[in-house]
Amino acid sequence: MGFKIAVAGATGNVGREMLNILSERGFPADEVVALASARSQGTEVSFGDKTLKVQNLENYDFSDTDICLMSAGGTISQKWSPKIGAQGCVVIDNSSAWRYDADVPLIVPEVNPDAIAQFSRKNIIANPNCSTAQLVVALKPLHDRAKIKRVVVSTYQSVSGAGKEGMDELFQQTRAVFVADPVESKKFTKRIAFNVIPHIDSFMEDGYTKEEWKVLAETKKMLDPKIKVTCTAVRVPVFIGHSESVNIEFENEITADEARDILREAPGCQVIDKHENGGYITPYESAGEDATYISRIREDATVENGLNMWVVSDNLRKGAALNAIQIAELLVARGLIKAKKQAA
């Protein structure tokens, strides 16, 4: 007997992707329920070859639901995730609300699967920030081999990271440029069409943005608290797919060839790295794909034991929806949850 799964925030970019991936991967669910706010109640969303009617999160009873994939934003998650967890339903949350809670495991299954055992403290598991997820998938096998001391990362993040409103703004501004209409900025702080913006999330006192801080804090929590991380996060006029320029300093010697061989064998990684025109990945090609792609692997002669690489992934999938479903699969594979119907 299969599980009962609820997807909260089912009408958003990530919620819709969660429904797609649950169907694609054949997750062992007997029933899937789409949830959103009262405003979206009755809206229809696709699940495989079926259509689901969206129900209201506010009055949904989770007592017979096994897993809630939560993609309704941090404020909603802070309010509802503890209540849902208290009803014996495991919440896998995509927001930043619980990532830094010591009692909530922050999981990327290819990186720190064993940490999942702590989920029962609050019945909540956190999904990392989209740019952190792809970064740690690429860093983990290299850290195991040569021990990372320091990471300098610049992210080039697509507008889908800001939701449907971000995608709509890029489309509308691009069209406005071509027809010579006024360009309006509502979602982003500056024009995004034919531009890049070195600002994602709110500014902090030290001059870094919250997005940049998330990459630092989450990498340390999942990979190693001793790693030094610094980040610059940039929004770029790309619809789907986050890219990262990553500079890594290791304690031990590692060559670019060794790194390529390690990453080719690493779970979730795909190396596309030829020293020729087009011999690398771009975000356009990553859209709709599950892998974390790695290109431009080369040695950095300016530091001892240094490497540079280019990391690209579909932020709606590995950066969000796919990772959440892989966490759910890990719960099932390790026998950490049983279907309530079966238990009854």
C-alpha cells in the first residue's frame, strides 16, 4: 500500500514541478493532494495524466497524510509546518524557515543522507537554497578526496528563483524593449532585461545579502563547518537554470584530471568539459534535467591546491522540487516512515 502525499503551494513554479517529478519518478503514492491558499482553491493542476483540484491548506486535515512537500513560502511554513508535523505527517520544506534550526536536518541526499535520521525531532526536514544544492553536490566528492579549505563562489541565478512574478517580469521587460514601451521594474530592484543585478534577497549589516549568507551557512551545515565560504549572488536574464563560478582551495593536492574523474563517478553529477567551442554546459541546456552539470574544470595556479569550475543546474528541479522528492524517497528507502493506511 502506497503513501498519501500533499503538495502545499501546488500552484507555484516549484509546487507544479513537484507534482511533475512525483509522477515522472513513480513515487509510491496511492494518493496525491494539491494544496494552496484559499485564493487558489478549486484551481486545477496537472499530475501526470491526471488533473487535481486544489484544496485549501487552511482547513486540510493532515492526520491521514504521510508526507507534505511544502513550497508555500517561509511565513506559511513557520505557521503550518509544526502543526502538520504534530499530526504525524513529515514536512519536507522548501523555504528558508527551518534550514538553520539545529533540530531540523538540512538534506541533499547525495551529500549528507545520514543526517535524515534526526527528522523525528520535529517531523520537519529542510530543503537547501537552490544555489547551495547544486554547489554541495559538486563539492562533496572533491571534499572527500582532498579536503576543502575555502570556496569562493559567484552565482548567476535565473529569474525563476524569484517565482512566476520574476519570469513574467523578464518576459514583459524584454518585450517592452523590442517595441520601445516603457520598462517597468516591480519584482526586481533594477531592470533585468538585458542586464544583470548583483543583489538577491535583503541586505545584511556586513554588506552581504541574505542569499549570499544562505550559501555560506548551508554549505557549512551540510558539508563541513570548518570550510570557509564567500559568495556573490547575481540575478541574470535567464528563465531557468542557475550557474556558478566556483573557486576551491584544498588542503591536499588534487589535479584537474583527478577532479574530472572523481566528478564523473559522483552521484548526481555530470561532467561536460571539452576545451573547445561549446564544450561546456549553459543554463539553457540544463532546463528540465536532473543532473548537476560541471564544466571548465581547471587548476588555479594563484593558490596552492586550487581548482576552478563552472556548475550549472535546473534550479526548479535539483535546486528545489527534485531534491525534496529525493528526500522523500530516502525516507521510504531507509524505512524511516510507514504509510499510515498500512500501519492502520
